[in-house]
Amino acid sequence: MSKLSPALKALINASAARPNTVPAPRNIQSVYAKIQQTAQTKNVSLSSWLALSTAATMTMNSPASLSALFEQVTQSQSPPEQVKTAELMREVGLKCISFNGIPRSINCLNAFKASLPDTISSSLSTTPTRTPSPLNISDISARGKSLWDSIYRPFEVKLYEKLADSHPDLPVHILHANYGALLSDPAGRNTGANIGRVGTSIIAIACLRAQTGVGPQVVSHVFGLRKSVEDGTYVQDTEGEQGARWLAGEEGNEWILKSVDAIVQSISEGLGSNFAKL
């Protein structure tokens, strides 16, 4: 295989191209701590505020900040609880692929696992739970359709048709590869972590808000979060009723957006999102 010339390597790694991940700012743990404190006063579960914080941090491409978040959450947890936290964070990172694409999730998931103590990383699940087969492909598609309908009703058909008008395979891919195979929690899972309906909407809002340039999609998923309470799909979720209803209300919606903004401002040191500069 031919080698890259020094000049080409320098071009790939030019500072203007921002080729590297973002270091953790000194104040990031205090930002996470403030989010945690508000969540606790509003009876919002660890799962929900951790999903918000992890997704926003993943979008900002800062694996070092993920390590700081893990430390913030687990400082008073037992080893089994720490494993559950790590499983939850990497499940969030996987679902971020639907909104951020694959590269940032690869960066952050690889570095996050490498940063964990051996006792934690060695206890993480190694069993895949999303492998399609002739036996489960219909179930995967049905889960995706159920999640899609819950988020976008009463416009679920109209939106599907609008996307198909752009490209006939666009809604096919989104519905089956994202909403079915990735965003919906695998049925019958007994390993890894489940995010739940509320948490999945929070991940969507956090990623899209941290990206910038996708305001209409942020609006769609804010409504999607509200509908999780309206249609009852939050029931038996990882988030309790009181926390779900607050998150789906005006005050909770505002808190989610402002919390994401605080993470973005901290990691960027006031420069704003590094995902899409308009």
C-alpha cells in the first residue's frame, strides 16, 4: 500500500479542518453537576439527564468530557451500578448515530471504553442485540413503525410521503435502519441497557440542538417527547410518570434545551457548536 506524503498528511490534519476530538474544559463537571441537581429536584431519573448530557457531549465530539461525566455520576455508586451507568452511556452513544452519523460515535465510544477502569470495562456486555435475521426482521420493522407513529402522529403518513418524494429510499432507510433497528430498544433484551421512549426523544433533542442548523427537526422531537406522555408510550419506561410529565411540559422542554446549550458553550469555550458552522 502506498504511503501518504507529508504534505498530504499536513493537509488532512490542518487546524482549519478540526481533525481532532475536543478536550474537556475545566468547568465541565460543574455544568453536569448543575444539570444533575435540577433533575433531582424535579424527580427526573438518572437515565434521562444522563442521556441528555451524554448525547450533547457526543455531538460535541469530546470523549474526555464523557469521562468527566462518568466520574460525576459514579462517584458514589457501587461497582455494579457503575457498570450500568457505562452501559447506559454507550447505548446513548449508539443511538446518537441516527442523528450525528457514525464517525463521532466511533470516536467517543472507543475513547470512552478505553477510559474506564478495567473492572468496569471487562464487565460490559459483549453480546450484540440488534443482529437482523429472517426470524426478527418483521419485529424490527414493527418496532420502528410504532416509534415513528408515536413521535410524528398525526402527520406520520404525510411525513413519510414527503420524505419519499425527496428520495424513495429515504423514509425506508430512516424507518427501518434507524427507528426500527437502532432507536427502538430491542425486544427481550437481557443484556446492555434500555433507553426507553422518553430517553430516546431526549437524545434526539440533545443531538439536534447541539448540532445547530436543524431547528425544524428540534421542533419535531420536542413534540415527539410531549406525545410520549400524551399517548402513554412512556408507561413502563425508564422514566417515571412525574419526571416524564415534567420533561414533556414547557418548563422541562426549556430545561432540556438550556442544559444542552450549557454543555455546548462549556465544551466549545464559548465558540458554539463545532458540528455545523453556518
